[in-house]
Amino acid sequence: MGYHGVILEYALEVLLDGIENGPVPGADSAETKHEIEVWRKGMLQTVKNAGPGDFAALKWSGLGRYALHLLKQNQPPTAHMESVIREVCDAAAAKNLALLPGAEEEVTNAGIDTWTLALERQYNRLETGQTIMYNTYQAYLKSTPDKLARHLADAQKHGYTLGVKLVRGAYLASEPPERVFPSKVETDRVYNSLAESLLRRRYADVLRPAPGTGEEKLPQIALVLATHNRESIQRAQAIRNDQMAAGEPRIKLAYAQLMGMADEVGCELVQAGRLAAAEQESRGAYGPLWRKVDTPRAYKCVCWGTASECLQFLLRRAAENKDAATRTETTRKAMAGELRRRLRAALRLA
């Protein structure tokens, strides 16, 4: 299909009702050890199945009920969990494969941030040139711009590349209303503004420096824009093309979409990449179009696991994409237009 690569997501996770409506096994219990081992095997298989340059997505709560309990309390992983996590990270780093821990329900996200940033400080060192670990930022949360600013300051202070996966959000039904922006329009505005600040490595009206930092330029960033929104993608790619034309440095960027959703948007990115590559091949690395057009890297995300492991993932995707009917109409029109184009081309050749 021409996509740059795949995001292979191991769907195993534990939801909050899994610890709120039942007992939580102890840290050293046989149940906890079994849950950790299931996650370890699944993640190592994910890393094995994905290719170099791909992404492996995961949920920290997949480590089991006790892990979710620790995340909720913003406590560090146990020694056993830490050992398993680093085994997975080392396997990914050896394969040049990036890891994408997903955001979960807001009450656990402080713990997720603590676990993930500690790993970014080790695996995203500037001197290695690798970005192995990313964190997920949900644009619909009012707290996200300030949190992202704090994490950027931490990356600047500790000398690592901040891995950012920017999403709109997937837990709207379970979030307290006062914590989220009141409308999709506002969420879209925040998403696009955060994306622009990261792409340009400049603070702006939404993303402002963390108190006491006074930094004007952002640290090194690797960005995954996970969105099915055509406007967001077109805005981002316009910035990239402008930077390319001006000879400005660009951050590492990937676009991510779910398999089977907004395929017409993903295919536009693939086509743009093919055109740029063809220009490079025909005119050389310094041909006029090659200097002016950025080659986008588009990825498709697919989850794997047992039926029960994948169920919550699929339900959230359905809720997250309530505008799918609108996109389906857009896709239908795009497909009809392509069929007409091919028919006209065939008749001319006949």
C-alpha cells in the first residue's frame, strides 16, 4: 500500500473497574506474577513481529491489576515489573523500534507519565540519536498544554528527545466534565496549536513555557500525530513543506491512523511521499521539487491479542470516532472520483 510502516498494538489492558469492583492481588502474589508474564510474552512477541522503524504500542495497565493500582497511586513499578519493562525496551532498542505507551483514564495518567518519562531519560538520549519511548498527550484535557510544557522542560534539563504522541483523546465518556474542553471545536483548536508549536519548536498562545524556565526554543522532539482529521494533517504538512522550502531543520514526524479508518487521508500522504520520491529519483537529491516538498511518513495502527483483550480497544475506537459516518461519506465520494478518473483514463487508452 506504500505506507511507511505499521504501529502494532498489543491490546492487553486493565480498566479501573477491574480493581475497584474486586480484590487487587498483592505485589508478590502468583496472580500478579502471572499477569506480568502474560504482558511480557505479548510485548516481546509484538516487538518480534514489528519491523525496524515501526512502532509497538502498549498499555502499562496491561501488566496487571497491581500495576494499575500503582499507576493510580502514582507509585513506581515493582522491581519485577521494572525488570520486565526494561527487557521489552532493550529488545525494542536493539531493533530500532519505538514504543508507544497509550494514555489511559485520567486518574492513572500521572503514574503513566512518571513511568514513561523515566524511560525516556534513559532510552531517548541525544547522543544515541534514537527515540525509543514516546508518551501520549490528549488534547481534549485542559491540563495537557501545561503538562506538555513541563515535560519539554524536563527533556531540556536532562538532555533527551521528548517523544510525543498527540491525540485528541479516547476516554471522554469516563472523564470528569470539568477536566475536558467543552466542545470539539475547542479541542480541535488546541490540537492544531500544540501540533504547530511542536513542529516549529516554538511556544505560542496554547503551549507556553513552564514556570521558571524562560525557554524560547523547544528541545529536541520526535512527534507522532495520531489523527484522522484531514484539516490537522493538511495544516501540519503545509508547515513541513514551508520548512523544507526554506531549508529549515525539521523534527522527526510520523502520521498515525487506525487501519480501516480515514484511508483516503492516509492515501493522500502516501501519494505525496511517492511524488517526492519520484522527483528525487528523476532529478537527483537536489531537484527543485525535492527541495520544496517534505516526504510524509504515514503509519497504520492495528491491534492484536485475544478477542477479550481487543474488545475494549475496539469499543473506544468506535466511541472516539463518532464522526465516522461523515468520514464514510467523504470516503465514498473520494472512491467515486477515483473510479471516474480510472474510467476516463481507460477510455482514452482504448
